[in-house]
Amino acid sequence: KNPDSPTLINAFQLIGMSSCLDLSGFFEK
Amino acid sequence: MGCFHSTASKQFPGHEDPVILASQTAFSVSEVEALFELYKSISSSVIDDGLINKEEFQLALFKNRKKENLFANRIFELFDVKKKGVIDFGDFVKSLSVFHPNAPHEDKIDFSFKLYDLDGTGFIERQEVKQMLIALLCESGMKLADETVEIILDKTFLEADVNQDGKIDKSEWQNFVRQNPSLLKIMTLPYLRDITTTFPSFVFHSEVDEI
């Protein structure tokens, strides 16, 4: 394992990609 | 003030005065009234009881009432401020206010912390982050080996969990977000700036002088 890899995305950046965290659906008719 | 209050408070349990809601949130009175137009439509989409249940919440967000999702469930739980299993108008406005471009940065940090603290213990634990990562992978169809997931978790906790106790507390989260401001991108909805033009019909129901 190489936890210091500079190219690695962090877990929360990945989680933030979830479309289910995007509330703009409320405003799309 | 006439019909907005008398009619709305009868038909919409937990309805709060838009002037008071505006004073407590990042919205103007007009914006609160415009949000009421959106709220009326969502809260009557399945059961016309003036409250938003989880099915209506998911239908409004995804146009699909059947979609079960860890993140959508967690957002519903956070919007359900009074923990009644339904969202009333006050809950809806106060929760959405955090997503306003002008809302305080600290409020966005607090909300995102609660969002990721799935079991509400006051800490974001490694197991919770893993659970959310797996949910994201399932949703997106992305495939990552368990070893890769563990490497991502190692790296994340090495950066975020400063005291290395295996969980991220509020102050560690505040520091981590300051170093990674893009993590708060999901906490701002530009749509909220244009809410009065998106729902212009609010002017026909308004009794407030400000408009």
C-alpha cells in the first residue's frame, strides 16, 4: 500500500460525485 | 397579512411565517414565498397532506419514487429537523438555506459533517466512509478492488484524522475542508439565487408588502 500516492483522490472527493447528493433535482421541472 | 397565513397555516401543518423564516435564513421574504410554491407541489405529489414524506422527497429529487439510496436517505433525515418522519415547510426552508450561495461557510461545514456522520455519533468513522464509498461505487457502476478502497481510506484518514484515533471529529473536519475547499461544492445550489424567477406564481399568493 502506498497511502502517500500524490495522484490518489480522497474518499470525500469520490463520495461528492454521487448524483444523490445533488439537490438541483428540486428545481428541474 | 391575509391569505398566505390563514390558508397556509390550516392546510400546511408546521407552516411558519415567511417573514420570520426570512429573518432566520439566507432567503428574502419573496424567496421564502417562492419556495412555498415549490413546497406545495412536492408535498402534494403523493399524499396531499401539506407535508413532505420520503417518497415525495425522492420523487422531487430523482423523478423516481422507488430509488433507495444511502445519501438520499441521509439528506432526508437531516431535512427532517424535528425527527417526525416528514418534512414541514419550516424544516424545508431552514435546511435549503444552508445550500444558498450566501449561507455562512460554517453552516455548510456543519451540515456536511452531519451528512457524513451517518450514525450521528459526532464522529465520521472509517466504517461510515467505507460504506459511503461502496454506495457511490454501486450507484456509478465504477469498479474498485477492495484493496484500492482501503488505500483511499488510508490516505484520507492520514490527512483528515490528525490525532489518528480512527475517526474524524468536527474540528478535524473543519481543517480538512479548509485544505480541500472543493469538498463543499455539493453544499451550494446556484438555483437558489433565482428561486423567485423559477416560481414566479408566488406573487399571486403573496400578502407581504416587501414584494
